[in-house]
Amino acid sequence: MPIATQIPESLLLPWRITQYIFPCPSLLSSDQWQPGMLPLFSSRVGSAPSSDIKKDNSGVVGGDPIPCCNCLGRDTIANAAARVGPAVVNLSVPQGFYGITNGKSIGSGTIIDQDGTILTCAHVVVAFQGMRGSVKGKVDVTLQDGRTFEGTVVNADLHSDIAIVKIHSKTPLPTATLGSSSKLRPGDWVVAMGCPLSLQNTITAGIVSCVDRKSSDLGLGGIRREYLQTDCAVNVGNSGGPLVNVDGEIIGVNIMKVLAADGLSFAVPVDSVFKIIQHFKKSGRVVRPWLGLKMVDLNEMIIAQLKERDNTFPNVNKGVLVPMVTPGSPADRAGFRPGDVVIEFDGKPVESIKEIIEIMGDRVGVPMKVAVKRDKDNLVTLTVIPEESKSDM
């Protein structure tokens, strides 16, 4: 999908395969989490014991180049793929309408727990009918070692396009480790794994192109989401497969690509995935508080521009601007106005939308105090009670 200028939102919806964009299996969106930390860009290719190292002016050890920490060795990508590969599975789901099967949805997934928990994309295992989705009960799961299982879809979130499938095995299952996406930088090496076009055990490598590509940049409306953008080659069938760092840890879930361009693929950050999984465990669904505010992060340059245009703009050096308030929303009832700058939320200083989202968490129906600055530096404290988002998309 050529993501040029403005793209009609319908062209980017993952489950709608158009000539512009498609989900990696037959496509969609995202949310947030954080397990273990990872030393990104470090190789675990071990160096030889000091007693065996023979240094000379050529800088080689025993005829081979001396491994350096923080360098990409010739086995780094292969070792990372080997750690995760056995846990990557092929998912196959019959497709059809009114009981008539007309093909299969093919995708990928990763076993992340020995109890048979498989992480994948919702659009791989959910039937989309109009703008709503219904969970498909059963999924055919094939492991790298050839074993096959019948899996059950236990949770699916259409907004983030993340789902959980469960299988049961009498013998041990290979698993992969969730890493952290919070420390990723543009240029870090990553590996995409999965089953493109049903070709199991396929890996491609590339770099992180952008760590916080917003859904609005891609023409995707609705709930705000952020993606990892990479230049890894992904194709139909890669959806739901893991994006892996050089330490062999999952740092994202491959979700979609641009059909009309090479080197433009997107993944849900694993930190978001971890939070979604926690929601699944706690509530069986992802609970998203809704305020009814359109918000924009402020920085020094934006603030300077706004002050040039309007000398009554509040005197702030950080915060979150509210350019629009939805009529009848919790924010509207609380007294928010377009032009407000949020500087504190629930008693905590804020300077980004992400911080506000993290503060709210899943607290629906809980009153929260919000400090906003208005024109001429008027400081106002508002009380807003978030509602649960009910939108289908």
C-alpha cells in the first residue's frame, strides 16, 4: 500500500485485502507491555577462552576475526533465529460464509508458554463480517518439528489485532521468550519469522526503520496505536509471526505490510502485546477508557509556533494540547475546551498522550483530577470520569 499523502482508511484495514495493503496472512492494528530487558545489538556469540586467544597485528583469533561486543557476528542472526524457530507455528483456519468453506486463512504464531499458549494476530483467527468480528473456534496448528494440533481461540482483540490460541500437548512444547521493545532504536537489527505463503521455517532479516509509527500516519483511524516499522521482507502468511531481536527475544508481532512497496512492514511492539495479554488474563478482553478528547503532544517548537499565532496561548513548556472535544463525551461533561493544555493528570505531571494512557490504565468509572492551562494562563482543575470505549473499530 503506497502510504503516500493521504490514504483512505478503508485501504489500510488489515482484514480487507486491497491492491494497496494487506495483513501478512490473508491484515490490521495495535496496543502495549514489558517483560525482560534486552541488551539490543549485542551478540551472544561467545569468544574463545583467553588462554586460547592468539593475538597478532591482523586482529584475528585462531584465523577468525576477533568477536567484539556490541558487534554483529556472522552467526548472530542465525543464533537468534535458532532460539525462536522451534516455537514458531503455522496456523490454518477454514474460511467461508454460512457454513460453506471457500479456502483457508493462513498465518503464523509463536508458542510463548509451555501450557500451549500461542501468540498471533486476530485477523488470522477471527472471522470479519462487516465491521464486527466473531472468534473462530478451532485452528489447525503445525509445529516446526511436524507435530499437528487442534487449537482453540481463547482471546482476540480487534483493535490491536492480537489474539491468543491454546493447544494441549502430552509432550513438552518449545517456547520463545518475550523481550522488550522500549529500548529499540532505528537501525537495530531484527529478524522476522513465520510461514509466508505456507512456507514454514522462513526467516528474513532487516533493521528497525521507525520505533513509533502512529496509526494515523498510515491512515488508520479509531483508537490510537503505534507500530514498529521495519524493512524485513514479510508476505501473506507472516501475520502473527514474531519479530525477534539479535538476542533471540520477541520484540514484536508482525501484522501487515505495504503491498505496493518493498521494505515497509509493521509489527505490534511487544510492550503493547504484554499489556494486552494482562488485560486478557484479568478481564477476558482489553478494557480501554474513553475520554472523548483529541490530543496532541507539545514540544518547544510547536509551543513557539502556537505562541506566534496567538499571544494568549498559555505559558507552558510541555504538556498535551486538546484541539477538539467530542460533544456529549466524558471530557465534554467535565468541562474540557478546545485549546486546553493538560499539564497534570490524576495528580501526575504529563507531557505526552502515552503518559495519560498509562495513568488511566483500565480504570473505567473512576473520577480523575486533571489540571489544564487555558488562554492567559488560567489554571483550571477538572474532574473527568472515563467510560469504556464501545467503538467497534
